[in-house]
Amino acid sequence: MSEIWAYIEQDKGEPKKISLEMATLAKRLADQSGATAAAVIIGPGARAAAEKVGAYGVTKAYAKEDAKYGEYVITPQAHLLANLIREKKPSLVLVGSTASGRDIAARTAARLKLGILANVVDVGLEGGKARVVAPAFGGNIEVSAALVNQETEIITVRPNAVMPVKAAGQVQIEDVSTDVGAESLLAKITERVSQETGKIPIEEAQFIVSGGRGVGGPESFQMLYDLANALGGAVGASRAAVDAGWIAYPHQVGQTGKTVKPVVYIACGISGAIQHKVGMQTSDVIVAINKNADAPIFQFADFGVVGDLFQIVPKLTEEVKKRKK
């Protein structure tokens, strides 16, 4: 294998957690194959981000600092990545399976007429080619797959499938001279609106308190925030709660939401449908609070409490606060 690339998502020089995961995975696969682990970083802050991801094992970084890549949506980044792949011919390109990552990977693959392995949870090497594991049928089974007769393989990896690990070493930064033309500058960003989702993004939280249909309404989520704040964690939700408008979409955990891997996941009033399970089943400890003793979530929870969450959650919050004094 030649080079294994990690596509880095960053904001003003600060790599996102998913990008540190991709850098860690690129290093792991490079160590197995004797290849070079490299990063591709596009947009304002690219060089600063390159220095930071270098701490996670990549020894080379291709950086494109041009401001226009922060002013236009997706297409120029995808076209530049495609141009770089044509020029450098890496063996493998790893992209985080985020909203923008999936879009960039798909557009890049289409531009190069390449196949893509999407939404995988594990990547290994077999005979110098990537072999991946991905969930299918709502997470009920796992499928092993590989690409055939493809010089460069593009893979999107689910968040929290890999834990970021720091590695000693120096990163060599190469400024990218390749560029895209005006035909790639299709949709310009005219305004950025930030939505408050809590102090800690749920993808990065060590403690998550999630609410479902059993919470009953938006006002009842305040007690979940109280418990999450006492634990130093974040608030999540099932799709039912989000669809009902009780809490914003960035809090949604599950197949159509975020994939999380906290130390403790507390599910309050969540039945445990398979669509929710696939987003949180890798949590270290799962605690379920539900008044229905037959709720499916009790089948895979580590600890289950059958009872009224409106009585249990406030008492649990009081106990946490008491023990932290």
C-alpha cells in the first residue's frame, strides 16, 4: 500500500473529534501495512489543524488553506479531494460518517467513478486490501465487505467506532497547489446559525441522559438536564421525542441520529427499539429507567429500574450532587 489518508473536518484550525478518530485509524492501518498515514485538510485553518492531527499518528498532511473552501458548501471540497486522489493515488481514504463527510465522500466517489464502503464500524486489511464490517438491517446483523479491483478505496466510518489515541511523531505539511475552478463554487454560505445543544456534544460526552416518549413533553426534559449537569454530561433523546418537537435534532441518538459511546448511558422512558439501540449499544454501561417491565431496552441494559422516572430521576440527581460535595 502507498498512502492511507484521513480526511480531516475542522473549524478554524480545530479538528473535530471524528477527524482524530480517522487519524488514529489511518495510523493503525499504516502500521499494519507499512504504508504512510497522511491527512487531507481543506479550508481556513488547514495548517493549524494539520499540526494538531499530527499528534495522532499521521506523518504527512496535505493542506489547502484557501479561504473560499470555507465560504462554499461541499462541492469544492469534494472536487479538490477528487483531484488530489487522481494526483497522489492513495490506497485508502478514510472519511468520518458525518453529514458533511458522507456528502463529500459520495461526491468524490461519483466524480472518480469509484465504489464506496459506507457507514462501517471496523476496518481491517486482508491481502493488502481493506475489509470492513458494517451494520445492516437496522443493526440486527453485521456484514463483512470489500471492494474489488479498485486502486483507491473510499470508506466512511461511523463516529465513535474508533477511540482517538495520541502517538508521538512529527507531521510533514505539504501545501496543496491543486485547485478547483469556478464551476465547483455552486452554493455559497450566506449565514451561519449556531444552535445551543449543551456544553458538551453528545458524541463526546462521557455521561448521557436520554429521554424518550415516556418523558411526556418538552418541559420534562429539564429534569434530564439537571441530572446530566450533575454528572457533567449531555442530554440525548430518542427519535420519538425529537419528532414530537420536545428537543432539537442534534440530541437524537440512533440509526437516523448520532452514534454515541459514553461511559454511562441513562435511558429514561425509552422503549429500546432497534433503531435507537444501534446508536448507543456500545456504551460501557447502559441504565434503563422505564415503568414498563417488558420494555425491550431491559433485554440489553446493564442495569434496569422499573418505576416512575418522574420520581427516580430527581432523586438520582440529588444523590449525585450529594456524593460530589
